[in-house]
Amino acid sequence: MKAQAAGQNRPRGVIISFLALTFLLSACVTSGESDGSNGSQQGTATETPTSAPSPSGSSSPVLASTTTTSTEAGANLRIDIHSLQRQKNDTVVLELSLKNLGSEEDASLPNPPLQGEGSADVQPFSLIDGSNRKKHLPLLYSEGACYCSDWSEASVESSNSVSGWIAFPAPPDNVKSMIFVSAIAPPILDIPLSQTGKKVEHPAREDLAAPEIWDVRSLEGDLAGNTREETGDEVSISLSTDVLFAVGKSILTDKAQDKLRQVALEIDNSPGKTVKIDGHTDDSGNESINNPLAVERAQAVEESLSSMVNRSGVEFDAEGHGSDEPIATNETEEGRKKNRRVTITFAS
């Protein structure tokens, strides 16, 4: 996953739900309509901080919505997209709101994008330019904060919403729509990119970092929770530990060996010299159990792959992260299953 400009060698990619995954995940993507409720950006939904973009929030028309099953709000957190507009400074601004549809009195929300937040296989929000097969990451400032509104301290009561905006590098002028992708919900296809009408301008500070735009080659997933992303010059394969290991164990199953043989063939056919293996657990139990288990599972995958790879000169780097880098909520079994994984990354 190589950035087009000023990207990192191993970026914070997400095993994103894209096209093929749209039909596999148990959540919905729908065209939305305004529900008439009022949102805010920070604090509870009844507050309107001075940094709130205007117009924004759930009182604006809704272009499309996606509902997630992978947050602490369970299946009842909805992301509404209100607009995607070009700005004067070669950026596009996505106006969105997050609504708590459930009975939870105070639902937690995903944080705004931040440099270094999350693991290498998770990116909170991104836009896809499908016609040019490019993934646009949120714009960041030099110290790592995102060029966006700040809802990091926000909470939202039942039936209320929180609004915000995120700036991204703009696609070419002939691009008329983009795909919204998040780490917590199915994607939204064909969001129209507005070039006319009233624009909401959000000036950037001078210390804006260079944009990151990745090449997108292919993204795949299956019902077992295994995902494969090939972006730019890197492949990242995330395998569910429910397939690889018995519960609480670090001995590979026979089914795991079959999966790893497929991965070994890809590594043999790749040009890279380093294979990175990252083990992750959910937050069941405690760190004294999860951290060693994640390390032992990563090492077990390393040992097996190293014996299967025939190409000389390949080095393996195995590391365990315990439950520190979740890609979904640990409040539901579905979310915990996604978090129990081993990710294998190598050059393509």
C-alpha cells in the first residue's frame, strides 16, 4: 500500500468493505432522507460548537446512509452523508452525521482520523475514486491531526445525531462521484461530487501535510472473516484466528495449513524480501492472556509460512498486539470475531 505522495511505507490501511464485501456484510446501505433531527459536532447532540460546519448536520438533505453492526452502538449507529463538495484549495469536503437509532442513552462514536491511530490494517474513513482506482485518505496536518471537525469528545443520545466534516485530496476534475468507505460499516457507492451551488469552505492551516492517495488494485472478502487487499505495491491478507486456531490455542489447525499454503504461493510469486505478520485478539480475558497469545499465534503463522515459502532471501517479522488494535467493537460477538485475526503483509 504505497502512497502516491508523501505516504508511509506501511500505511494505516483498512481491510475495507468494497463492492464484493457489500453483499457479504450483515448491514444495510440505503438512499437516505432527512429525518428532521438536529445534530452537533462536539459534546451532546444539543450543543453547537463554534467549529461546527454550516450548513451541516442531519437537518440537511441526506444523500445516502449506511448502518453499522461494528460499533458500541451495535446495529443502531447510522452514518448519513449530506454532501461531497469541491473546495478552492484542491480538496473535497465530506459533510456527514452519525445518528444513534437505538435505545442507548449515550452511544460511543468512532474518532476522527488521526496519524498513527489504529493498526496498519485499519483506516477509519476514506474515499474511493472508482474510475481511476484510487483510494483518497483524509488530509492531515504535520503534527498528525486531521483537517476535519473534531468530534472526539462527542456523544450522542438515543434518536439524536452528531454532525461533522472531513477534508480529502480532490480527484481529477472529470470525476463526478466517489465511494465512501469506513472501517465500521458497508460502503456507500456513487456519492455525487458537487461542483455547483453553495459551497462550504473550510480553510486549512499552512502546515497541511502532503496528500496520500493509494493505487487500488483489488479488494476481496469472504463470509469466514478472511480479507485480502492489494493496494499499490503491497498485499495485506487478514485471516480469522477462528479459522486458524482452536479457542485460546496457538496450534494451527489443518484448515489453517491449507490457507497458509495459498498465502505462501503468493509470497513465492512476490518480489518482496520481508513478510510482516501481526497477531491480534479481542478483549476477552486480560492482557496477561491476550498479549502472549497474540505473539504465539503470530509466531506459529511465521513458523508455518517460513517452511512453505520456497523463495530464498525472505525474512519474516512476527509481532503480537493483544487487543490494543481492534478494527471493530468488542461489545458484540461479531465485532470480537473481526478483531481476532492474524494479518500477513508483503510486497506485491
